[in-house]
Amino acid sequence: MTRSYLLATVAVIASGVPALAQDAFELDTIVVSGSLSPVTTDSTGATVEVLTGEDVGANDSSVINRLDRLPGVSSTSNGGFGTVSSIRIRGLPAAYVGVRINGINVSDPSQTQSMYNFGGLTASGIGRIEVLKGSQSALYGSEAIGGVVDIQTFRPERLGFSTEIAAEAGSFGTYSGTLNLGYKTDQGEVALTFGRVESDGISSIAGDDEDDGFKQSTLTFSAQHAVNDMVTLGGAIYYRDGETEIDRSATDNSGTNFQEELGARIFAEMQTGAVTHTLSFSHFDVDRRDPTGWTKHFAGERRQVAYLGSAELGAMYTLNFGIDRTKEEASTDGITESDHTTSAQAELLFRPTDAIDISAALRYDDNSSFGGKATGRLAAVWRPADDLAFRAVVGTGFRTPSLYERFSAAGDPDLQPEQSRSVELGVEKSFSDVGSVKATLFYTEIDDRIDWDNFATVCGSGYGCYTQVSGKTKSKGIELSGEYALNTAVSLYGNYTYTDAQTNGDRLSRTPRHDLVLGASSDFSDKLSGYVDLRHVADVIPSIYAPANHKVKDYTLVGVGLSYDITDNATGYLRIENVFDEDYETAGGYNTPGRAAFFGVRAKF
């Protein structure tokens, strides 16, 4: 670590700087991803960043740009808005990150490596995001080696009818709008969201000047109703339909990709004495088409039926237990492959004293192709004082090869599951209402990582294959974060992450070694507020397949914004992204947006 980064880190700590995302150390904040049943942030040993309300994406064009500024999170994009975009957690790529929307696993089983495409995810209809870090297979099964992103859509907050609207226009011919409708009673609630975004975009391929447009509609629906004191019924629907223009190559800028996603979940919850029973069924379907491409059609489907029980065993113990069965299918131009997994899991939450909480989780997955695999997680938090907490987590994980990695022309049917181990140690200190600081050391290692090899011939495709990389992949580092209120009007915030991710001494590509965020927000008056933030990324290794003239390098992005309360229920805002028009790439050969300005209005009724 260079002297400049040490000085920056010291400055962050000295000014009290946290996870820009989370009101650090709020004892009453509930997280749903850290355990099999909801827990408060002060009682979980896991590291969970929480985004709520306007913090989800009010200051960004897309949600991935907001996630990008969380400690331990970075992203790459193959162009502008709507193009294939993915996140990394603590240096580990998207194939190791599980993504759920309203409890529905939305990772695409038809992708080359099962993952979620964040490229078209706007804040439309999203009410809350939790980012859970570290190997979490004991809770979530395969893929959750790096962590899990749990997304909850809009839900009404007050009794009766509620309406929220938002409209925005800005650079690159971008227009977007959102309508949220909700109705809430003492027995339940209904929520409906419709969002639409259209953008002329930028050119995806560097060196080309033809804009690649993007259009997308999003619809979400959720409802739940307490039939009586014992039974609650509910469900959710998530739908996304998008159209993205692409640059097929450096010499061919024609082409359009179409993507349609549909997810649905229904559940029944029943209370019998001290035990809560939840039975659910979820379905996710994705359809991707490239009418003029080499491969014209990708389709993926996932169906899951699950039971989860939660038993209060006195004041000190809670036992969570469950079983589920999941079937996945992937089709490429009509050729379909599938497999299924049956899983059983249990988690014991134990509070031996008022100052200590312990979670012990164990899961067993029986896959139709690979047989049984057991994973576990032990997490603990110790609070020696009300304003101080020490956390520790040890977990194991695994990832089964995707159907594409095994059965496509570029796959290898002999690939075996990857296995991981992770550990983290953290400390968090709050200073009354003035601020807080947090530091977390993390370490993850993966055996037999699966990666693309352009020169491999094991699959016989003649142009490369997915292969098992020998040796261990290790990612280690530290996350530092905090915030500090200078006075009642001005607050400082920031975070810094150092990540060393490598396999057998070779660093993983597209993973920043240094990632620094600094910012300030201010209330200039009762109606006018503003912010400025800076993100500096340094020491990134480009992919070996990046073109010779790539721009994967150190970069600094600055964003500013103002908002004005027009009425008690309506706010107008202006923001400028990439103020200094930084020219850089996160994926070699693919453009990123330059300076951009957006203005809009948000209102609640």
C-alpha cells in the first residue's frame, strides 16, 4: 500500500468515515439476509450494507453505480446504460454473487456463468437493498461464495392509499419515469410499481461513434394479507422487458439484444405456538434473443418449492430449519439441459448474554449431477459497550458449474464444483450522534476455480473452453468506513477498500486493489440540500483479452447534486455525474459515460 493511500485511509478514519450505505450501528435496523430469519444489525456477526429510501439510487442513473460506492464492491460494464454489467464483492466476480428480488433467485441460469445482469436495473420500484458479504452457502447454497444481494421492492409505509411518482430527463437522450401505488391496512398491503426508461445511449465499443440505445419497462407487484391471527398469505411478481442496441465487434456496430425476465413467488405463513411455518413456491424465467447473432436464443428457467420453520426456544435460542427443492433449465438455440438440487438446512441463533449473539448454520445440498455437499457458517458479535461491537464470521461455500460451462460447445462436462472458505473480523465504534467508524478484515480462498481459457482445447471447440484452474484463488483485504457530522447541517462520509485477489500469484483481472470514496452532504436551508462525492480507483489489472489500446487504468469520478423541496411532498433535483469528464474503461475496449447531467422531480401523496 503506497504512502498516499495510507494518508487517505488515516484521513477517512480520523474524520469518522462508514459504509456510505448503512446508518452504521443503528440498533433497531432489521436485516433479512444475514440469517434465515430477520435479525437486527446489532445481533448479527455478518457484514451487511443496507440501502433504503432515496439512498437506493436517487443520486445515480442506475443501481449498479450506487452499489459501486459501497465498501468492498466494484463493477464492470460493457458500455453504457442497459449493457451487460456485473458487480464484484471483495474481489470475487459476479458468478460468486447471489441476487434475489422479493425472495426470488434472479441469477440467470442461461448465462455462461450463472449471474445477474445489473445493466438495466434502475431504482424504479426498489425500496431496499441489502448486500451480505462473505461465503454464505450455508444460508443460500451454490453461487453465494462472494456474497448475496437481497432486493426488496416498494411497499407502502402508511395506512390507506399512497402514491409515489418520479420523472427524470438528462444526457444521452435519457428519460425515465416511475409510478408506485400502495394500499395498506392493519391486515395487509398491496403494492404496484411501473417504470419506464429510454436512452439514446453511448457507443458500447471504444472507437465507434454510433450511439447504442436502450429501452426498458419494469413492473413489480406484491401483496400479503393476514387471514387471521395464525395464517398470512402473500405473493410477488417481478417483470422486466428490455431492448439494447449493441456493437457486435470493432468493425460491426449493428445488432439489438432483447431480454425479458419474469419472476413470481407465492407463500403461506402459519403460526403454531412458538413455531412459524412458511411454505413458498417461486418461479423465474429469462429469455434473451439476438436475432442476427451467432447464437440467437438463450432461455433459462428456475423453479423452487421451499419450507422454512422458525422456533422460539425460550429467551436465549431461536432454531431456524428448512428444506427446498430447486430445478434449473438452460436452453441455447433449442438445446436444453437441466439439473436439480434438494437441500436441507438449519441455523441456531444463541444469545448467551445480553452482550453476545452467536449464529451457527449448516446446510446440505444434494445435486443431481454432483451428489451431496455440506457447508457451514459460524458468526458472532460481542458488544462490550453500547457503542462498540466486535464481529467474527467463518464460513464455507461452493459453486456448481453452470449448465453452459458444462454442456455448451465451449464447456467441459467433467468440471467439478468449486469450494471456498472465508473468514472476517470486524470492529465498529459509534460516537453518540456525531459519527461512527468501522473496520473489517476479510479473507476468502477458492479451490479449483472455473474460468475461461482462450487457448484450452479440452472441449474440442477450437476457440477456447471453460476449464478448472489449478491451485487456490485467494482474496484478502480490509474495508474501512465511517461518517462524521461537522454540525447539524454538514456531514462527511467515506470508505476505503484494499483488495488483493490472485490465483497462484497472478492477480484477478478487473479487480481494483485500491478503492476510495469520500463525500459530503449539506442542508443549506430547510428546503435546499446538496452533496458532492469522489471515487478514486487505482491499480486494476485488465483482462488478458483486452485490446492493446484499452483504457483500463486508475480513474477518479466526481459527482455533485442539489435538491429543493418544492412542497412538503414534492422535490426537484439536479445532479451531474463524472463532473470532470474522466475517460476510462472498466472492461477493456468498452466505453463508459462521460460527463452527464440529469434533472427530475419526486413526489409522494
